[in-house]
Amino acid sequence: MRAFNFAAGPAMLPLEVLDQVRAELTDWRGSGSSVMEISHRSNAFLEVAEAAERDLRALLGIPTDYRVLFMQGGARAQFAAVPLNLAGPEACVDYLNTGVWSKLALAEAERYCRVNVAADESASLYCTVPQPDDLQLTAGAAYVHYTPNETIGGVEFPYTPATPGTPLVADMSSTLLSRPFDVTRCGLIYASAQKNIGPAGLTVVIVRDELLGRARPGTPGVWNYQALAQQNSMVNTPPTFAWYVAGLVFKWLQGQGGLAAMAERNRAKAQLLYASIDASGFYRNTVARHCRSWMNVPFKLADPALDAAFVHAAEAAGLTQLRGHRLVGGMRASLYNAVPLAAVQALTAFMQEFERRHG
Amino acid sequence: MRAFNFAAGPAMLPLEVLDQVRAELTDWRGSGSSVMEISHRSNAFLEVAEAAERDLRALLGIPTDYRVLFMQGGARAQFAAVPLNLAGPEACVDYLNTGVWSKLALAEAERYCRVNVAADESASLYCTVPQPDDLQLTAGAAYVHYTPNETIGGVEFPYTPATPGTPLVADMSSTLLSRPFDVTRCGLIYASAQKNIGPAGLTVVIVRDELLGRARPGTPGVWNYQALAQQNSMVNTPPTFAWYVAGLVFKWLQGQGGLAAMAERNRAKAQLLYASIDASGFYRNTVARHCRSWMNVPFKLADPALDAAFVHAAEAAGLTQLRGHRLVGGMRASLYNAVPLAAVQALTAFMQEFERRHG
């Protein structure tokens, strides 16, 4: 029996996708081999790779002057690859610090560039995002980096920052594909797969053509965006299985009605959980309401001594991976695309019952 | 029906491993989730990670003063990570150029260090390896790099180079686990998974403790060996599914009798194929006999115009992925651990029949 899985990543995948993976695991398309066992340069795999890109482009409406790259290393590798590819050693780059992930991105960029912190929400304990007019952008910066959704703080930008004349770079690991997004607002988007795309080990990069060719000489060959674009992300052997699963997820999203349909569902799931938390005196989410994440809902129990009992009882009820991130404690329910509304309904019912018993 | 799959990588996996993956794909160990869908920091996954390391250590006899890292990016990422971690910008490093892969490793290192080519077999068209006494090693080099087995040339070292006082670094992507190997001869070993370990997207690094802590400041955080060692390869989300499959492969190897047993089988497989080629006037392998690869057997047909017909007929007979690397053409049969002797028997029988018809 399948659990209602609230993992923050690696996260739940659609059962239909897993069922297809299972059905063809040892004999893929009549080849007598698993999709894991074939050359990434075979025509059969190139079809998988191209279909995945085509479907991702269709889902997000990615224009032809953007390239889609399939890389390894997670978002954290991009924390280095972005400055290496887009900024010279003397360049200044702007970072918006709105949580643990943007701060880590910023710290990695400091190895390579002068970093200007264009907004800093650490004083608010990362419970909100800056107002659009409060960004302290640097004229002539190589790029502006932000994290539209913070998985640990559970805070997300309700707007896309305007950065006239400067490319905007977005770490969309935890929000890409959760709703429609205007790609053209960004020069570069990256996302690790293990939330809304597929298994861990794959990273999607969407980059405007004109930003290619700027890599500094010390950029590792496997991270050079231009080389990757020229070689269809096959500078070296890509993570073929993860790429294949991502392609199945993209097909599944199309079957679900695309990103507009996902947005409606994701909004409904988040609203249900936040409403349940806010109606309670027992559970608490401290994020400012206008920038609460649809994808990651951290919450605390009135008495942290009950945390272990909560997790234990939830798991017994088939509600798994609710423990909060080790940096902040408490609980966290991640509500990525593959998590059904029924999971949130079961969670809120469980929470009410737990409160009734322990509140 | 399963094919006899001679892919050079991503390569054949043991059917027993794939069957287990399939059996537990949507409900792993009664968790109600796939192993792809659980946190890499959960106790359940940490058990997988630790068991994989333990079993790999047992198989190879890795001493306690070596660390085992599970990384992303393939061997090609290590081409950059090795100089970044082990050599300063002013350092000199020695590279043995014995084929396409060692040459690519060397070229990547040149971004970061002064590279001395301590042996160069390009003039021999990579059909042999240097004699032990012919290595032109640099006194005080930060390390010596070599590629024990070249997948494209099909050449392998019948000996481990002696580099007194200088750490030896080995790209063992295509030979690790194919037979016993004395890890202590090397300071660092790396191997991409998609030959003898598991699915593409995982890289194993085995590094002597004393080589940690030398990374230059520009080393990307996800590639810093010391940080990876300190955080059990979880600086960021690792490729959990590939790691899990690798663990199953390690268990499978133990069940097969370990690396001594694999060596016997791999030797027999290679001997059968080379003997069949050498006995023929129709097929040809030009590698010097003392350094022919057990893992990758490239061969040419007397008439290259027959290549397409050979591949086509082989596939019809269930012998797949025999086309040679695009750089060299011809054919290549890779005989990694998961390829059974029966596959080589079927291949040699097919080759004889093809020669009879077309020779």
C-alpha cells in the first residue's frame, strides 16, 4: 500500500510513472534491456532525451532562444556553475538572501565573485520576502540571483523581481512545474529534479542563448553551459535513468492538464493545510501570509515534546516523512505535484485528531 | 526476453539486481514509497548508503585509512575535481597518455595545473601501454594520473605503475570490481558507475585520508573531498536511486564469490573472444597482446562496408550494442561483470557464422 508521502526531496513521484518504470524495467520497448543499460548516444535514448526536452518546453512555454540543459550535481552544483559561467572574477553579482538555500548559494558565489546582498531577510528569521521596491540592486551586476521558494523556511516570492538590464537567475528547484511561470523573466533557471521533476541526480537548467559563451577558463568542462548546449547535454554520460523518469513525469503532467491545472490543485492543497493550521491553537506557521509557500509547509506543535509522538502516529496512519528539516525542527509537509489532495485531507484530519487527543 | 548486451556504458546490469529493483519499486521495504521517494537523511536510506560502502570495502579490501565517497558527475567531473583537490595552481602533475580518456583527463587538468606528459602512446595509435621503466615522472609532482583501462582503445595496464613518494591517481571507471586490486597502490581511485557498479549518475571515489584537506579555494563545494568525507557524501542530495542500485550490485558480487571469482570469469570471457578474433582472418584486434583489455574488446571487420550488416544481424540474434565508439568505428564488445559467459559464446558463434557467410 502506498503512503501519503510528504518528503521535501527526494520526494513523492506519481504512481502512474512508477508503474510504467516497473513494467518496462528489464525489457524497455522490446529492447531486451533496461533503459538503464543502453548507450546514451543510441537512437533509442536520444528519442527519450529529445522527447523530455520537447515536453518540458511545451509545459513551460520555453521560447526558442532558451536552451534546456540536463546536468548532474543538484542545485548545489549550480551554486558554483552559475558564477563560473556568467561572471568574471572581477564581476559583482547581486543575491537576495531569503533563506537557507539562498544563503548557501550566496556563500558559494563568494568563492568566485564580489557578492552584493541585495536583500537580507535573516533579521526577520526568513519569515517574509523583501518588497519589490526594497531590492538594493547593483548597476552593472553580472546577474541577480534569487530563490523563488525556500524549502526550509517555507517562504516564497509572490512576484518575480524586476531587474532591468541585468539577467535574473532563479533557483526554482522546489517550485518549477508547480504552476505556470514566465520563463522570459529570467536569464537562467535551474532546478534539481528531486521535487517536481524526477529522481535525485538530475538538474534542469534553462538558459537564454545570449548568456552562453561567458564561462571563465577555470570552469569545469562538465559544467560549461555552452559546451553542454552544443552537445545536447552529452559532454559526458548523463544520468540516463533519471532523465527517462523526468520524461515520464512531463508526460504525466501533460495528462493532468498541464501547469495551469497543477496550479489549481497545488493552491487548493496549500490553502487547505494553512487554513487548518491557522484555525488551530495547537499548530503554528509563522510565515507572512502573502508569501507562504505552496510547496513546503513548515509548522510547529505548541509543545515540541510532542514532536516525536506526532511523527510516530502520523507514520502509523500512513502519513510519512513529516519531520521538519534538521536545522529548524518541528514538522514540514511538502506538497509537490505528485502529492494528491487526498493526502492533505488525510493529514489535516489526522492533525485535528492529534490535537483533540493532545491539545 | 533479455538481450546479450555488450554496451560500453551505460552497460548491462545483473538481472537479479533489476528483478529486485522491480519487485520493490513502488513499496520499498514496506515503507509505502519507492526508494527514490525517501529522504537521503532518513535512517532507512542511511542504512542503504552505509551497507553499500561496507560491502564495497569488503569486496576491494579497502583499508581504514581510505575514505569512500559517492559523488555525481561521472569520471569527467573527476578530471577537474582531482587537480582542484590535490594540486595547487603552481603544482606540476604527471599524466600517462594511453588513450582517449587519459588524454581528456590530461586536457582538463591543464586548466588547473602544469601537466607533464609522463608517457605518450599516441604515436602507437594507443595500441599498447608504456613499459614500467619508460615513465618520465617529475620529482615533486603533486600526483601521477593514469587510466588502467581505456574503453575506446581496449588497452589496459598489466601492471600498476610505481610512483615512489608521489600519490598515484587511477581512473578505474571501466575496470574497478572486475578483479581484485590492491587499493593501497593508489592515493586516489575514481570510477563512474555505469560499467561495473550501477546506473549512470554515480561516481565512486576512494581516497587516502592524508590527501584530504588540500583543495584549493576555488574548488566547488560539492566536489570538495574533505567536505564530502566529513559529511558522508551528503554535502547535498546524492543520487539515491543509483546509490541503492550500486549497493545491490555489491551484494550480487558477493553472492558470485567476490572479485577473485569475477576475475576468473572475466579472464575466460576475454580469452574466448580474443582467441576467436585471432583465429579468424576476418576480424582483427590491433592491441598488443600483453595489454589487451578484459573489459572492452574493439575489433574491425576485414571490410568496413559490412559493419552495418554485422550490427543489424547481431541485433536480430539478440546481441546488442556492438557498434564501435564513434571516434574509431568498427565493433566493440564490452564484457563487464554482468555480461555472462553465455553472451560471449553466443557472440563468437555468431561471428563465425557471419564470417562464413560474408568472408
